[in-house]
Amino acid sequence: MHGSDFIPPILMRALLQLIEPSRLDFSTTKRDLAGVARLMPRDDENRTFARFDPQWEAEPTWNQGSALQRLAAKHKPSKRAHNYIARYALHFDPIRESVKSVVEIGVQRPNSLLMWEEYFPNAVVHGIDIDPACKAFAGDRRQVHIGDQKDVTFLRRFIGQTGGNFDVVIDDGEHSEQAILTSFAWLFPALQSHGIYAVEDLIYTPNARSIFRSLEEHINYWPRGFPGGDWPYLHEFDQAATWLDRNIVGLHFYRYLTIINRGYNPEDNPYLRSERPKTA
Ligand SMILES: C[S@@+](CC[C@H](N)C(=O)[O-])C[C@H]1O[C@@H](n2cnc3c(N)ncnc32)[C@H](O)[C@@H]1O
């Protein structure tokens, strides 16, 4: 079945269930964090933590002089002010040449599309925006699609027309719970098998943040009854594993920015041993 007309029911069900605010309970989180704080050195115990140093303020060392940093300085997209560029350089530099298609939800100005177009030399850059005026920013390898990121009909049509299989999706659009989660439900499965999905400005959307945090449980899926010591032989999950268990391999939280890696879980690990030992 083509990715464009298929939304894994398990993904949709899980997302819809989790959107309910009643399911959110932060009490455990708070308790756990308090526990960590108790383990840390007290203020009067001569902490060894690095203190803020103004000379490091401009950029983390790994981003100083990076190609993306230079292009961000040239094109000045709004995400530069949010300091996401250093994070993106970490994730995108290794795949820069191989990326064929990028989607950015939220265009507003030509700046960000121009930056991605120059940074990914072999990619078509698809911008999505609800504002028809953004159509004017199409050209060269930049395409602009006018529609609402909350509108499933629009998303289906967009995936169908472009063929999906995106290498990178960046959500910098409406920044509401519904917008973030609807777009994720449709565009994450439309990524190519090792694509990268980024969501910006996760500030006022606790449900979306909570759902993204919960993806960790899918990455760390353990088949019921699988012997504990046999993880080097864990080539494939059991029947109970969901689509999300099998298709998410990485989850990164930066301030207000979350990045999720699609991949084959657990088959992506090339160092798995081939034969599972006999168990009694
Ligand atoms: C923060 S701006 C994008 C900035 C741009 N990505 C950059 O880095 O310079 C957000 C854009 O999202 C668009 N937008 C808001 N709600 C939307 C929706 N429901 N669907 C699609 N686009 C939306 C707005 O029209 C606006 O142009």
C-alpha cells in the first residue's frame, strides 16, 4: 500500500487517545525530578558544573563556522533567533548531500526556504502555508503548497501529489496541539524509512510534548517474555509490536525543539548476532 493513502490505525488511535488532557499526569514526573535533585551536590558542596561564560554565548563550539550557521546568517530565517540552527547542523550535516526532499510547514517569508534550498544542494524544498501570499516564494527548487496543516484532506492530497517519501519534515506552522499532532500523524508515516521529523516552538503545547516524550517507550519496546540477556539477538519484534514500535529509533529534546528519527527498530542495528542461543 502506498504511504500516501495509509495512516496506520494504531498510530492514529494512540495519538487520539493521548490528546485527551485527562490522561496527562505530571505528578510522577515532578516526583522523579525531585529525586534527581536530591542526588545532586548541594550548593555549599563546591559544585563542579561549568558556569555561564559570556565568551561562549554566540554559538556552541560544534556550530561555529558550520555551513548551516553561515547560511542562516545570510538568509536570516526566524528559527535562527530561536537558536535551532546548531541543533539542525548536528542532525542534518551528515545527510546534507543525500537529502532529496524537505518539507517545511510554515513559510511566512522566503528566508527559510532559501536557506534550506542552498543548504541541501540536491533537494526539492516544499513549503506549506495557509497564507496564499506565500505562493510568491516558489521558484528554482522551492515549491509552495497552500493549505491548512490541520486539514487531513489537504495533507493527504499533498502527500499524494508530491509522492511522500520525504527525507526531512520541519513543523514551524501554527504551533497548536491540533496542528502539531495532525501533521505528525500524517507526515511522520510519509517520511522515507530513515527520515527526520522536527517540531519547533514546543512551548504552549503540553499535550504534544507529552506525546512526543511517550515515544521513548516505543523506541525501547521489549517483546514480552524475550529473555533479558538475549538482546544482541533481538532481530525482530513480536506480533504485539505496533507500527510506532517498529518505526521510531531516535528522540531528541532541545529547548522548545523536538527531533524524531524514523528507522527500523530493532533491525537497524548491524551488529546484532545472527543466531539466537538455545534457551531452556
Ligand atoms: C513562524 S512562521 C514561519 C517562519 C519560517 N518557517 C521561518 O523560519 O522563517 C509561521 C507560518 O505558519 C503559517 N501557518 C499558521 N497556521 C497554519 C496552518 N494551520 N497551516 C499552515 N500554515 C500555517 C503562518 O501563515 C506563518 O506564515
